[in-house]
Amino acid sequence: MSDQPYILVADDDALVLKSITFILQRGGYRVVTVTNGREAVEQFEIERPTLALLDVMMPEMDGLDACRRIKSNSRFSDVPLFLVTARAMVQERERGLEAGADDYITKPFANKELLERVKQVYEAAGLELPTSI
């Protein structure tokens, strides 16, 4: 475990996981990855992230269920959770926000947009922003 803040990324698509990890690491952020919602919930117990990005459609436990579980735990309810999905319909966004998500990012997204949203979370938490590579 480390005291350094980190971002948890959960996605079952290896290319998406690699892409998001690359973007965030180039931005100077520490990243931990998992491949399903169950692992995301378990990772919260191992080490509390600063922020979590959860894909909506994953095996074992989808991002909506993982979001509900995490947000229902009083120890983690204040951790910002972003749902990341290809589902852009308004009803899908509403379902995500009802599940407790703090933000909803639609794939494909611009790298700059993702980094700006992450930066806002770090600034709101009073965390020092990393220096990008």
C-alpha cells in the first residue's frame, strides 16, 4: 500500500483499460486497474482511491452495481465515482447518477476532457496535482 493518492480504473476491455491508464499516467497520476466490478469493490477495501472510473458493462458485477455498493458504504461514500460507458442515451446517464455516480463519461472521450475532470476532483479534495511526464 502507498499513501500516494491514486485513481482506480475498472474495465473489462483490455484496450480501453490500457488507454485510460496511459492517459492518466502521462498526466502524472498513479493508477490501479481491475477488470470487473467485484474487483473494484474489493480494491476499495485494500486501499481507498482518490477517484474511481468504472465501466458500466463488466462481468461478475457491472459498474452500476459496484457504484451502488461503494456508495452505500459510509467509509467510501465520499469518493468520487465516474461511470465510463459507450451508452450515451439520457436514460442511461440518469440510471448512472441514480446509482450514485458523481459523473458520467461517454466513450469515446477526449483525453483532455478526462484529465480536466480528474484535475477538478483533485483540486476539490485539496490534493496536490501531479506533474505530468
